[in-house]
Amino acid sequence: MLFSEPGARWRAVAYGPALCAVILLIEALTGATLHGFALGFCAVALGGFTALQVVAGRAHARVELTPDTLRQGTESLAVAEIAAVLPADDDDAAEARALGELSGIPRRRRGVGLRLADDAIVRAWAIDHAGLRAALHTALAGSRE
């Protein structure tokens, strides 16, 4: 694995229930009326909805680069099909199709322009776009040896 971003982390599922537990503890320590059922319901609802978001994020916003394949969400592209990594300020890449099945680059991610072997231009993307760019250069150098 040359580069990897999971898209979402499972620890996010625990944040809402943990907050509900803290609120319940504060209620118990201050002698206020305990809202155990309501806080339990909120903890389950927050955890459940967050789990759905994590599953979706791991499926659609994951980035993996191996020496042979670049995976963006559910779309995979062979490294052999990539002719060049475009410079960060390349105007052609700004309007190119983003890899993956989403309509554009996912939120909080930046694009990396790629010229394919058939002269098409696409955008790979990652939160650590500089790291992805460096890993793509490494993968391309390795595939040409």
C-alpha cells in the first residue's frame, strides 16, 4: 500500500453516545432529574445514524493506492493507465471528471489532476492531496521500470 485514506473512521460512532453518557453522569452528580430513557434513545439514534455515515464514507470516500491500482471510492483505475500526474495549478484538471461514483470531489478533499494513457484528464482526490500526489509519482516511477 503506497497511500491510504479510510474515508471515515469507526471511532466517530462513539462520540454521540459518549456525550449522552457524560450528560447522564452530570445529571447524577448534580442531583438533577435523570433522563436515562431519553439520553439512551438519543445515544442509540446518534450512534446508528453515525454508523450509517461511516459505512457510506468508507465505501464512497476511501482512497487506496497500490503499485498496481488507484482506488477512489468504488472506482478502480490501473496505474498503468495513468500517463502523468498534472501540476497542482493545471487549468485542464480544474474541470475534469472526478474519479469515483460521486458527482464531484468529496467534501474536505482536494483534487489531483491525472492525464490518462488515452489523453483523457481526470481528477483523483484525497484529504492529504500532497501525499497522494507524491505516492502517485512513486507508483508511476515504479511502473515504468
